[in-house]
Amino acid sequence: MTAGTDGTAIRSLYRHFYWSVLHPLREDWTLYARTRSYPGGRRLIKTVQPYTMVGLPRLLNALDLAHAVEKEEMRGALVECGVFKGGCVGMMARIASDGAAKRKVWLFDSFEGLPEPTDLDGEKATAYADDHARGELRPIDRCVGLLGDVERLLFETLRVPREVIEIRKGWFQDTLPSARSEMAVSRSCASTATGTSRRRRASRTCTTTSSAAAS
Ligand SMILES: C[S@@+](CC[C@H](N)C(=O)[O-])C[C@H]1O[C@@H](n2cnc3c(N)ncnc32)[C@H](O)[C@@H]1O
């Protein structure tokens, strides 16, 4: 075996060791440390993780925000734009339903997956959509979370009361405007292409924002 192939074998062994041992240990420790002050928080995250593509750091951020709006008695709803299988919003809804404010939790999604990207989303997005990239609001069969599965997670597994949840099925462009003024925490894992007079911006992003609610 040459020095080069030796080095490759060692790197590959280390990668395997990192992902199968070190990374899970680090995640377990982070999870333990960050949820210590939330009773049931660790178990809640473990329950929802199989139903979300949101990674642990962002999930913990959403957990913090969902608790913070309760503690600070902020008015307004929790809103997730881009629900997938419901794991992240389910976690937030569970926390909201235990809170005194009994705030609403809005779910916005096509429940048919992502729409076509545009050329502004870049080559990877175009390839991901099997070269359908004209920005049409039609599903490309990617990131699909079915409404029935989301409802099962929310109402059966997490036992969120039905009256807490507002589901808006459809393209954000049609469904979102109605809830804007009621948001306290808005999570967005979404694709939007917007036109302005100076430039056009496209984004496929995952953000969580918290703001004072307007009503
Ligand atoms: C990245 S996934 C969301 C991840 C999710 N928050 C989670 O917990 O895993 C993107 C979701 O947004 C939805 N979506 C993306 N663009 C949309 C649009 N313009 N209108 C409606 N739904 C959209 C897709 O159906 C998909 O469920």
C-alpha cells in the first residue's frame, strides 16, 4: 500500500468514527445541556426528530423561541411556512398548547412538496427539480410531507389540541398574506422568488424570526 492510499484509508476511517461515534455523542451532550431547563424538552425533541429535516441547532433555537414567547407573554401566533412532516412545528405546537396564552399555531404548506425553482435558485436547484425550473407553482415531488401524516403526528403522537392548530394548504403566495399581522414567531423553510424594481431575489432558506405581534 502506498503512502497516498494509506492516508485515504485513515481519513475514511476517521470520517466513519466521527459520524458513527463522535457526532452522536456531541449531539447527545448538546441536547442534554440545552434542554436541562425545559422539563420534557429532550424527549420532545427526540420524538419529533424523525419528522423534521431541521437539524439540532435550529430545532433548539425554535425550542428556545417557543418557550420565550410564553415566558415573555408575547401576543400572537406561531407560524411555520414549510412544514414537511411536521416535526419542528409539532414541537412548537406542543409547547404552545401547554402555555397560558393558548396561542394559535399556523401551518402553511402545499403538502405536495416544493414548487419548481427558477433559474435564480441556481444549477443545483434546477438539477434537484429534474430540470423543471420555470418557477411554476406546481409540485416537483421533492420534500413532500402529506397532510394526513402531519395531522397524525400533531393530534395522535404529540396530543396537540385540535383547536390550537390552523392549517392552510396551498402555495404560500396564495395562503400566507392572511396571517401576517398575527405572527409572534415565524419559521420559514421555504422557497420564494420575489421581484422588486431594482433587482430580483430568490431564496430557499430556513430562518426563524421572532417579532412583536401586531394584533
Ligand atoms: C425544507 S421543507 C420544510 C422543513 C420543515 N420545516 C421541517 O420541519 O422539516 C420545505 C417545505 O416547504 C414547502 N414549500 C416550499 N415552498 C412552498 C410554497 N411556495 N408554497 C407552499 N409550500 C411550500 C414544501 O412543501 C416543504 O414541505
